[in-house]
Amino acid sequence: MSLAPFPVITALFMAVFLAALEQLSSRRRILDILSLLTALAVAAVDFLLLDGSLSGTDVYWFGDWTPMGRFPAGIAFVIDPASAGLALLSALLTVAALLFSWHHFHAVRTYYHTLMLLFLASLQGFALTGDLFNMFVFFELMGVAAYALTGYKIEESGPLEGALNFAVMNSVAGFMVLLGIALLYAETGGLNLAWAGAVLSGKPPGPAVSAAFILLAIGFLTKGAVLPFHFWLPDAHSVAPTPASVLFSGIMVQLGLYAVARIYWVVFSATLDAEALRGIFLGIGVATALTGGVMACLQRHLKRLLAYSTVSHSGLMLAGIALLDPRALGGTLLYIVGHGCVKGALFIATGVLVYHHRSVDEKHLRGRCRRLRWTGVLFCLAGLALSGLPPFGTWAGKGIIEETASQLGYHFLPPLLSVCAALSAGAVLRAAGGIFFGLGHPDVITSTAPATGEEAPETDHSRGPTPRIMLVPLVLLLLASLAVGALLRVQQVAELAAARFVDRTGYHALVLEGRRTPVHQPAPPARPGMAPALAATIAALAVAAFFLAPGPLQGRTREGVKALLSGPVALLRRLHSGYIGDYVTWFVCGTGILMVLAQLCF
């Protein structure tokens, strides 16, 4: 019997079970234990699925509705190393978030655990499905759980506003996905990814096919927080409970990018102009990475700072996908896992600050966390990892992307990506220097966020030692990112996953005919160079030092740079206004531009 449906079924069953037992609200530890055991069980099944997929992709048909002839009448889960690996990452991050929740919340009812498990089920289904409409269903289920988690502190206006912005933007994105599905169904007569790809294979792309791809891409890029569809993410992060933020930045955003890559290679890669698409996506990726990095440096609200860092790294991941190369895709998969673990660790460290001080305001916390030595060390280490410090997973993934870009002739890309990584990592290190070591002057930091960063209703105010169970997931996530970069076997698995991922004909033959075809085995992996990574880390330290260094000369230098960049910075601030009407306007503009480019280029 196949294990493929069990991750979704297990998480959904326990979510419904907990929702039905409101009386368990008074038995907090039972809720914690049941939820944690469920997430661990899902992670164990995902690991078995990943291990099995290394020897061959598995297809599971619900209800045994296998293709009739070649037409797929049923719904399939397709378990390959990429989908199983991302499902495993989502389960492990959920385990980390639930472990951290053990002492984080002041009070919690069954709804929190129900929503976390519902979110886990949707992440699992989205990663594993091979059906486009099924992907849309899990996209919407993911959104419903995420909106509710964002607005969990319903008695406050901030979480409700953040949840509303999140819901409006992602609901519009869902509408785009649905329109794209309708156009694709009209062209192919089916919703299975393999069937749609087989029908379109070799055909010139008509206006409907080009529009279908762009609409689907816009919907999923919105979930991926890519410019100009990213505005919802900082608003959601700044008010969502810390454990939810671990999943938002650690895996949800990345799954949006995964969906774009999946539909391109399985459905559209044989019909769209690859060079045109590469140019469009590279431009969007670089613009996203730069915008996110600059905006991260302008924040004093730690959760917003980390959210903009996620936007920046999302652009870097999109650039890796945009190269449309198997080795670059393998590097992107490595980067997704390494970044997800590091970003999860950073949000947990931020949650520790909330636990002790009920604040995420960098100015308010400056110098007040010196006694949190281990948290400070781990926070700094995670900040360095964001820059691509060897041997973290971010180093391995980013290095492979940059080397592939140079081999393909895109020599401008590696230094640009290093600058973007240095900006976001430098912002994190600046925050660490001020909060844990009292460095810098509080007036150096300027922000587009509200002056307050209070988080009082979320936690008990504590001046005691940090509970060890809150630090366990922080340490484990950083160790996981180290393992991703240090172990050559992980890189081998990532490159094998990428080779399977881009094998369109093999995917079609397996899903539609049950026939396995030989897959081109990637060459033995070569480790990326360390010199560019160390240069990016030094640049990140320089960014942090720019903000923190004392003395009149440094102060005059900062003022000169501020004056030089005042125009672009003011423009970025105006664009990130916080008004949902502005966000929708930019969404419409981005949609229009991409639709025009698609009709001109494809």
C-alpha cells in the first residue's frame, strides 16, 4: 500500500479531531502533544516517501482511478525527490514551530493547533499533487489557514488588518490561478499536469496558452512574494504569531515558486520560448532581491525586517529557477531548504525576544538582551548564514546558482545576488549588534513601520531563563542548514531531484502510461567555491558596521549616503504605503505588464 496520501490524511484527521474537542482547551499539554506527534508522524512518512523516490518516482491514483487509455480521469499524487523533499521540509518546520509554541503562548485554544495542522495538510497536498485543480484547492486551503493564523489575535486591530491585506491579495491571486486553469482546460481538455503538457508539447503557443501560463504564474508568484505582488508579506509577518511566521517564510513562500517551476517544466516547457521567459523571470528576480534587501535595511520592526529579507531571498530563488537549467534548479532546491531552516531559526530567535520583552522593536530592545547570550550567538550565526557563509545550505545553493549563471553567460548575476544577500544579512546583523551587544546609536535606524513593536497578548512576560524547549528547535534548524551545505550526499540528492524535475517526457510517460524511462544522471556534484561566499559575508558585516560603527566620521559618512539615496528610498517607502488599494493597483499593473510581455515574447 502506498504511503502517498497519508501525510495529508493524517494532518487533516487530527485537525478535525482537535476542532471537535473544544473541552481540550483546558488541557493545553494534551493539545501540544497530539499536534506535535501528528507533525512528527507526517515528517516520518515524508522521509520514507523521499527515500523511496530516490530509486524512482511514484504515482498514486486516488480511488485507483488510473488513466483510461492515456486520459487521466482521476487525481494523482506524484512523489519525486523534489515534491517529497519540500513536503518533508514543511513537516519539519511545523515540528519546530509546535515545539517552540510549547512555552511561547500565554493562552491558546484548540483553534491554534487545528489551524497549524490544517496548514500542514495544505502544504503537503500542494507539494505532492500532480493535478492542477487539486493544486488550486490546496492553494486556497493554505490561504484560509494562513489568514486565520495571521489574524489569530482577533481582539487587536493590527492582526485583523494584516490578515485582511493577506486575504485580499492572495484571493485575487487565487482568482488568477482559476482563470489560468480555465484557459488551460479549454486548450487541453484536462486538469492533470502531465496530460496538459502532453497535449501542448510541440505546439506553437497561441494567445490563450500564453495567457494561461502568465495567469498561473502571477497567482503562484503572489504566494511567492515576488515584486510587485509581495506587499502582503511584511504586513502579515508583522502581526502573525511567531510560529506561523516560521512556516510563512520557511516554506509557504517557497512553495509558490515551486509551483511556477513545476507548471513550466511539466506543462509549458515544450511550447514557450525559453529565452524570453528567462529574461522576464531574471529581471523580476533581481528587482525583487534588490527591493527586499534595501527595504530590510530600513526596518526597525524585527518581523518586518525578516519578512523583507524573505522577499529578497525569494527573488534570489526565482533567479535560480529563471536560468532554466537543471544544475541551477538543483542549487535552488538546496537554497530553499537551507534558507527555510535559517529563516525559521531567526523567527524563533525573535520569538524568544518577544517571550522576554514583549517587543520586536529594534530601538526599544537595543542593549536590553545582553543576558540572552546563547540566543544572541545563534541569531548572529543565522544572520551570517543568510549571507551564504560556508558551509550552510545557503552557501551551497547560492554558489551553484551563481556558477551556473556564469557558465550560461550571465556574469552580472553573481555579484548582484551577493549584494542582495549582503543587504538582507547585514540588516539582520545590525539588529543583532544593537539588541544583544548595545552597539550603534538608536537614531541611526529609520523605518517605514510603526514605532511600536509590542507583542503583549502573545506571551507571558518573563525575566527568567529561556525555557530550553524554545531553544531546541532554534539549534536544530541551524544544524539542519549546516548539514544541507556540508553533506555532499544532500547536494547529490538535490541534483538528482532537479534532473527528474526537468524530465518532461519521463514525467508524462510515467503518469499517463505507467512507463518508466531512463533519466539522465547528473555528473558527480562539484562543491561551489568559497571565495565568493566569504566576500558576500564580509560585505554583510560591512553593511552592519555601516549602521553600527561609532564616531563622527562614520556619522558623516552615513549622512552622506542617506542624502545620496534619499530619493530612491523615499520612493520605496511611498510604494510600501500599507494601503490595500495601493497594493491591488500595483498587482493590476504587474499583471498588465506581464500579459503584454507574454503576448509580445511567446
